[in-house]
Amino acid sequence: MAAIGLGFLYWDNARRFETTDDAFIAARQFVIAPKISGYVTAVPVTDNQHVAAGSVVAQIDPRDYRIALDQAQAQADAAEANIHNIEAQTNVQEAQITANQKQVDQAEAALVFAQEQAVRYQQLAKTGAGSVQLQQQYASQLQQQDAALATARANLQVAQRQLESLKAQHASAVANLAQAQAQVAAAQLNLSYTTVTADQAGRVVNLGAAVGQFAQPGTALMMFVPDDIWVTANYKETQLDAIRPGEPATLGIDAYPERDIRGHVASVQPGSGAAFSLLPPQNATGNYVKIVQRVPVKIVIDKVPADVALGPGMSVVPSVRTDPAPSLYERLRTWL
């Protein structure tokens, strides 16, 4: 009877949990690689070291990139100075156009006066009240004023064309400045890339970078495992009926057999693990044998203890509580 009672207590407690030993710690680990080439001058981290977000993990020789930035900045300064020079010339040319316009106005007024004088002395000469010499003199002045007006107008047109040319030069200079500023921005980015940092908190693993090494863009300097880790538990499809997101889970870590870590179900993959593999199974060959499929369940760890180091691939035995009602065994424990 005692054995039957103990068996019932075990069954009553176990039926409220779904457990599997096909589970592992998972993380989105990735390679840290430089975006530019150069010699590695410093590696201020070691294997398996935990770093905070923004921490420097490698330094590439920045001297070539500082020189490139100085050159780009000098070109930008020269382009800006050229704009100021063209603007100064434009101001001078606008003043010249104003002066030429006044000369045209004066020449037009002088021409009108010369025309009136020529007509007047022509009439006087016809009536005998004036001399032919004066008539010829004012006729000559009329021709001179007409030529002066033509010259003034030509000078005005030349000045206006020069102003248009300066405006075109200004537009080109502005475009050159924008291009130079873009080169400065690119040079600044390249210089910033010489400092390789961790974008998030995590651990450095598989450290391969060494001082003096020539690194090319994309060269693997180290692997990085973020602090954001979870458990991928491959449950049998027959166990999924009661597993729901949000249900609490107890995680037994093989590396820490005396510790139980709390977590909860985050999501259940809508499909078996085999269906999303590189070569999914094809069951249309005629020799199909049914096997119970495994479906990945993502379990998020509520809080990782400070004295526990968890990493991808470590074995876990999760137990998801699917029935929140306390078992008889749990009630007995509270009573005793």
C-alpha cells in the first residue's frame, strides 16, 4: 500500500509538468569583424571575458585613416574658400553692373539731348538762322552719343554675362563642397571603425585577434555571445497540447546539478524542427515510417544567477508546469 501511495503521489505531481532532456542553451552568437583593413594595435579583452555594451574589444592602427581625414578636411576647406572667393567676385561684379547701368542711363540721356540739339540746329540751318557748321557739329555729337550708348550697352551685357558665369561657378563650387564634405564624413566613419566595440553586453569567446595581425574587412577577430540567452527545448509533438506561452518552467542545468533556474515559455515554433532544416525530409518514397516529431519550444530565463555562467550548447532539462493547481504532494509538503 505504501508503494501504491508513493506511486500515486509521483504520478499526481509529474502529470502537472512536461519535461524533456532534449534541450540546450541557445543564443544569437556572432562573429566580430572589422569593417576596414589595418594592423591590430591592441586587444584589451581575453577569452571568455564579459564586456559591457560599448566596450572596446580591438583597436586597429588609425594613422592612415587620420591622414585620410585630414586630406578630406583640407579639400573641404579649399572648396569652402573657393565659394567665398566666388561670392566676393560676384559682389564686385554686381557693383560693376550697377555702374554700367548708370553709364547706359547717362548715355541714353545724352543721346536724347544730342538728338534734340541736332534737330534744332538742322531747322535753324534751313531757315538761315543758324550756321551749317553748327548743324554739322551737333550731327557729329549725335553720332558720338549714339556710339557711346552702344558701347555702354555692350559693356553692360558683358558684365551681366560675367555675373551669370560667376553664378554657374558658384553652383559648381557648392556641389564640390558637398562632395568634399561627404568625403570628410566617410573618412570620419573609417576612422571610427578603427575602434572595434561590442554593441551589446556579452562574452568574448574564440578570441583570435592578436597585436600585429593584419586584419582585412570581415576577418573574424573573435566570437561574441550576447547576454540575451534562452533555452530551446525540443518537446515531442504529443507533449504540446498543454504547453502555452507564459507558463512557468524550472530549468535543470547539467553543469549545475544542484541549481534550479526559473523561466517561462516564450513561444512554440509552428512546425517541427525537421521541417525547417536545410534538407527537410521527403516522405513520398513509399517506405514511410511514422516517428514522433520534435517541436522547438523557446523558454526564456527569468534571471540568470550572477555565479552561473551559461552559454550556447549547454544541456538543460526543462520542466514546464502546465497545471497551476497544486498536487497532493505539494499540499502535503505545506502541511508538514
